[in-house]
Amino acid sequence: MISFIFKPNYNNVQSTTSGFGLKQSHPSNLLLLLSSSKHTTQMARSSLDDMSESGTFLRTPSTFCNFISRDPNSTFPAEAGRYHLYLSYACPWACRCLAYLNIKGLDKAISFTCVKPKWERPKDTDEHIGWVFPASETEEPGAEPDHLNGAKSIRELYELASTNYSGKYTVPVLWDKKLKTIVSNESAEIISRECSFGPLSSSLASPDQ
């Protein structure tokens, strides 16, 4: 998943050259810190926090790991028109959710909205940049405003779903219109046969799909 990039203050910073010939600064210790509280996890705030000292990618666990169920009495039952997918064409993990949605014939059961492909400041006063929605239908080809929640950025959706969320603001986001919350932000679980799109596919798609 791709996230907002923040400007962290690191005391011990080493300057290196990336594969693109650009100068980058990497903190000397970027191991994921786990809070001493059994109910709280210190989430990564940027892509740099997903790296070990050796440069190995240490993927931060997704925070929203709910799923759509075949059980009509579950919190997130398989209902056509109830769920909405937020994504970016610039994010491969989000794009595979959109591809699966169309392949399985769920495009009429689940609506979707694309954010702008380039990160921008959600607010003029913010130091970080991230996924934002265009202000109009014509501002960015392929992207559109968030007509569902009126959010200006993906960050606002996370804050709407959880007032104490402290992780990264990533796409894809599978949104529950009824409960106004995030079902899942993990692409692998969203397209799983046993999780979100699987139950919807078997319950709502045509028999030949």
C-alpha cells in the first residue's frame, strides 16, 4: 500500500543515494516500535518507518482488517450497493482490487472513487503530502471528488472512521456506507475468496462469473 509521507525528525540521519540518483536521508534505526500497552501499536508514519537498518522492507500490519461476510447477521454482510471502494490508479495494490471487482462482475454491486494520482498537501497548513480528491470532475482525468462523504483527502476518511487512528493513510479503502467506517484497507484481504469480495461475488454475481 502507498501512504502519506510525513516529515519525521530523526537525530541520527545518514545520507545515501537512491536507485534514481536522488539524495535520500535514512534514519539509522527504523525498526517498528511496539507500544508497551497491550491495546496500542505504534504504527509506521511513513515509508521510511517500514525499513530495517539493513534497508529490508518491513511491512506495517494493516489496521482495518474486517471483512464482508456471507452471514446476513454479521457486522458487514454481503449487500449490493452497501460498500464503496476508494483507490488510486497510481497504486498497484489498489488497482488489483479494481481489476478483481470488474472480473468478478461486482462493478454494479460496489461503487468506487479514484483519488488524484499524485500526492498533494491535504491542507495548506500541512507539512505532509498524500492522497487527495480533485475539487471538480474536470480537474484530473480519471479522478473525481468524494461525493459520498465529502472528504478532501483519504486522511479525512480514516479520521472519520476512527478518531484515534495513528497509522498511515493508504489506499485501497473498502468503505461501509451504512456504518460510515472502513471495512478493510488490506488489498489481499479485500479480494480474498474467503473475505470481502469473495462472499460478495458468490452472493451477488451472475452464475457464469
